[in-house]
Amino acid sequence: MVNHPNPPKAPASNRADRPRLLVFSDLDGTLLDADDYDWSPAQPALDRLANAGIPLVLSSSKTAAEMAWLQAAMGLHLPAIVENGAAVVLPKDANGAPRVHVQGAPREDVLAELARLREAGARFRGFNDMTTAEVAELTGLDTEAAARSKDRAATEPLVWQGSDEELAAFREALAGAGFRLIQGGRFWHAMGQFDKADGARFLLDRYRAEAGDAPLITIALGDSPNDQGLLDVADIPVVILGRHSDELAFTSDRRAMRSLRPGPQGWNDCVLNLLFEYGY
């Protein structure tokens, strides 16, 4: 549990043998406020990470276009995991273009299966069914941001309009066709057989190779069942208090943290406490 929201800097004597840290974080409801997308309450921890040179890998259902805009606004840099692990955006190439490592089935395949299930009676509305203005109204985003959220490569967010029993059948039908349905903070997400954990493992291999024999401790933060795989990959899973955070569970041998406050406030508390613990 979190005790102090703003711990002091660790004493210098703790710094010589401190391990390298790597942080993965969900966005909506975790680093970003679930209602207004504000991250400013987490700024003290973000600054501490930046000053310590600790990589912060953002992982979200957001698209590559959304992630690029957000990282620029936050002063962060690539890499990032987008569309729930459908792709990993790597640092820019020699021509200045981001490199995208795609891991999931293309969105066209997802939409084709959703259309088939709709014809069979499934009741839902996806982003592909909505205008940019409708997505903006539903999400609270402005129209430019909503347009970025509709520019998807491999996933389809949707609002379920049927019963719980129909939802279970819908999920089973998707699974039978080789797709998944997972719950995010606001929407259900239809996608191929991949998740945020796949993107995290892909990047973790690279960071471990870079670290060599030096110890590397991974921290992951999330607030919903959509983040379970990401948190399972990390050495230290951190659950941020939210609408569905109680559904995240870990075995008794895991060292898991749970924030006392929601969203960026809880994110700030937990990250600062962990940085203090490891001498940063």
C-alpha cells in the first residue's frame, strides 16, 4: 500500500548499487484521469523518472496517431505500445519516420468478423459505425483527437448494446473465429490474439539486451482487466484504483501494489514510493 505521496529523495549512499528500472504504464484511468484525460497530478513522478533516465513505455488502446500526439504533449519519446499490443512504435528511422512493429490481425479482418456477427444478431456499435462527431461526443475528445482515435490498424472499440448473456455468446463466437474481446476503461475492444503483454515482452527483450548483466526491475501500472497481461509481465504490478481495478488479481507470491487514490494521483503516489525505495 502507498504511505507517502511525496517521499524525499533517497540518500546518496543507496545509489551505487541500485538496479535499473523500466516502467510500463496504461493510460486512460491510470496515468490519465478517466474523465478529463489530465495527467498533471502525476507530473512530480514523471519529472523524477525523466531526471533519473528511467524509460517510461506507454501502453494503451490508443492508436499510433493518438500516442504520438500525447507523447509530444507530455514531452515523452518512443517506444510505445498501441492498440492494446497490436503494434509497437519504435524510435524514428534515419528518415525521421517512426518504425511500427505490427503484431495483430489487421482491422479489416476484425471488422469483417464483427459484420458477420451483427448479421447473426449481435447488438453493438463500433467506432467504424460512428462519425468523428459521434466519437467525440461519446469520449469527450475534441474532433481532432476523435479523428486520431478512429485511425486504427488492428482493433475496434465498441459499445455493447445487448444483454450479458448475449455478450457471453458474442465473446465465444469471436474466440471461435480467432479473435478476442476484452474490456477497457470505457469500451469493449475486439482484436486478434494478442495483448499488451506481447508488446511489453517484445520491448523487454530489447531493454534486457541493452542492460546486459545489470539487474533490471520492471514496473507496470494499470487499472482494468485490459491491463492484466501487462501487469503479469512485470516484476512489480501496480493496480491503480478505478472502476474495474478490483477485477485485477495476482497470485500470493507476486509483489503487487494497489494505490489508495485513483488515476494520476494514485500513479504519482506509487511511482514516487517505488523510486524512493530503489534509491532514485
